[in-house]
Amino acid sequence: MTNASNINAAALLRIEEQLRQERETFDQRKEQEAQWFSLRLRMGYTAVILLPTIIVISTYILFNYQSFPSAVVTASGGALFADVVGLIVAVWKVVLNPGSVTKLDPLISEGLNSLPVQQATD
């Protein structure tokens, strides 16, 4: 009976250690997902502020081109195009892309249910 209880105790210790490691892995993934969510949220808010600001300033310069040197008007047109396109691409890749959203799933293996754990016989 001692040999069977040693095997049972060793299997139980292995299962407990596996559960501890899986819990730590899940907690780490949960923390990283929270940080990514925060980054996506901040990037979205920044885009909401920057995009209209860039558009307003650039269009003002482009419509009042007589008041500004030609280099400023050219730079404004380039900034309008590059910043708007770049910001839209960045927001799509990081914030709106459904593939960038991770799903937290339980890590506990299905194999835990099939481990040979002997019932105690009294």
C-alpha cells in the first residue's frame, strides 16, 4: 500500500505543479492582454485627436496658400497625405484588426482528467 500511496503522492505533486505553472502563465497572459488593451485604447484616442488636427491645419494651409511660402504649402500637402494614410494604417493594424485581439483561454490540459489517480480503499 505504501508504494501505491507514493505513486499517488508523486502524481498529485506533479498535477499541483502543473496547475501552478498554468495559473502563472494564464495570469501573465491576462496582464499582457490588459496592457495591450490599454495601448489600443490610448492609440485610438490619440488618432481621434491627431487626425482631425492634422486635417484642419493642413487644409487651412492648402486653402490659404497665398499666405504661406511654397515650401510650407508643399510640406503641408505631403503631411496631410502621409500622416492621414499612416495614421489610418496604424490604427487599423493595432486597434481595429480583429486578428490582433487575443482571446484568453484556460490553459488546463484535457489530459489532467485522464491521469491515473487511484481511489483510496478503506
